[in-house]
Amino acid sequence: MEKKFTSENFEAEVLKSEKPVLVDFYADWCGPCKMMAPAVEELANEQDDVIVGKLNVDFAPELARAYKVMSIPTLILFKNGEAVEKRIGVQSKAELEALIKQ
């Protein structure tokens, strides 16, 4: 199931996670984000070894700044509290799967 990340839970849910975490930085008004939402949701439902979730940049601008999210959608893979991979723009489900498997 897709997680919802916020400023309040980001450290506990993402940075301190034992599993890798793929975070979709998005906004409700973003057309490309809406196009990508089904792929992110499918991935969240299919992955057991990776946590997949979304962070609305409108409600967490400080996190968007901290991770240099200049355009959305931006997807960042976190491992052991570190941002290890970043993809900007619409990604296919296959591209997201490849990102996770790295």
C-alpha cells in the first residue's frame, strides 16, 4: 500500500526505515504527477522489500528544498537514511522497477 509522507513522519518513515524507500515528490495540481500516480500506486502494492509513498511538496516545502526538488514529479530512492538515486519527470513503471532494483 502506498504511504503518505509528511514533514511530521518523514524522519521516522523514510530516514530511519530499515527498508529502502521510494518517495514520489508531487503536488495535487501537477498534471505529470497525476499521469504517474497509477504506476507509483501499482508499485506500492507489488513491492514487499521497498516502501513506496508520496510526499506533497505544497505541504512540505522544506523537504523539497532539502532534497533540491526543483520540478515535479521527482522520485528519490532512500537507503539507510541517504538519498541514493533521483529521477525527475514522468517515469514508467518499468523505469521505477529498474530504479528500485539498483
